[in-house]
Amino acid sequence: MHLLERQPRETGRDYALRTIKENIISLDLAPGSLVSENELAAEMGLSRTPVREALIELAKVKIVEIIPQKGSVVSRIDYDLVEESRFMRHVLECAVVELDCELAGSDGLRRLEENVKLQNFYLEHGSAESLMEMDNQFHSILFEIAQKKQVYSLIQNISIHFDRVRRMALESNKDLKIVEDHAQILNAIRSNDPQQARHLTQIHLSRYKFDAAAIRESYPQYF
């Protein structure tokens, strides 16, 4: 398991939740794998209580299944849950990019431009982990520009189903369109074209459907 750096004033529960989620998305905790509270707690330097609380939180969104007397199992890919997660992102982000066309100033546009440049760099150099980080940051910036930062935070738990498939697509699909999508969304926001920004976001958030065959071929054991 990949250990994250604990943030200042971060509670044990929040640290455990953030670390376990990241490892599920990155597939270090693979779908179908059994995880132990004791082992997770030891690796993260925590007691069992915050780890148990984190697993209970993840079980609420069905990314983990808690089995009494045995432990917890990372759920296999369920495309119904992926679609539900994508639907929520679709509804919110389409509204957000429309607001961005109205609210984006020079600083917001600069941040998006710098982010897309970094995405292109990591795409060219084959760094899926860094590209995923920049991808997430791009969407976070969109919410920040729209003054909906807390909304973005609230959707992170259920987004894990969608995010896990997004990560698989980065690893399995060699003809990625996501960076091009982001650049086009940025151009629509810069041009103050909310209709085009919404249309491009709809296409972007449906990419996983186009990548489904490649994902299943690369990771048949995860379904």
C-alpha cells in the first residue's frame, strides 16, 4: 500500500479515509482484495478505531464490503455504480462549466492553462499517476472558479467508483482524449460559450463508456 503524507491537523479517521481511497483508486488495493483493519492500522501508524471508521464510511458508498469476523473486501467494478457516480458528476459539472464562463477571470484561466500544459507533459512522458493528479486538479479548479469548492469536496466519496475506472482507462487506453477534452473545455470557457462548454463536458464525462472494452480486456479479474 502506498502511504500518503499526513496533513497538519488531519484526524486519524480522515487520514485513513484519504489513504485507503487513494489506494483503491490507484489499484494498489485491487478490486476483490481482502484488507485487514490491523494491517492497515499498522501500516499507517494508527489505532484500529480510525481505520474501522474509514472502512465503514467507504462501505456506505459500496466501494468496500465489510464481512464480520473476516475483514473487508474491496468491491469489484460495478458499472451501475460507476454510471451513478458519473451521472452525479455530469449534472454538477455541466452546471459548473456554465458558471465558469461567467465567473472565470484571468487568474482562473491561467491556472487552467498551466494545468493543461502539465497534463500534456505527463501524457507525453507516460506518467499515469501524475496525469490522474492533474486531471483531478483540473476539475477541482473548475469548481473553485464557480465558487462551488465545498460541492466538489462533498462528491468525492461516491466519485470513487468513477475515479477508479478513470484510472484504469489511463493505464489501458493508448489513444487518450482526456487532455484534448480539457483543452477544448478551457477554450470554451475562455470564449465565454456556456453551451459549448456544457457539450464538451458531456462528451468528456462519457469517455469511460468508450474505453469500457479496453478496460475489461486489460482488467478482466476486476469485474
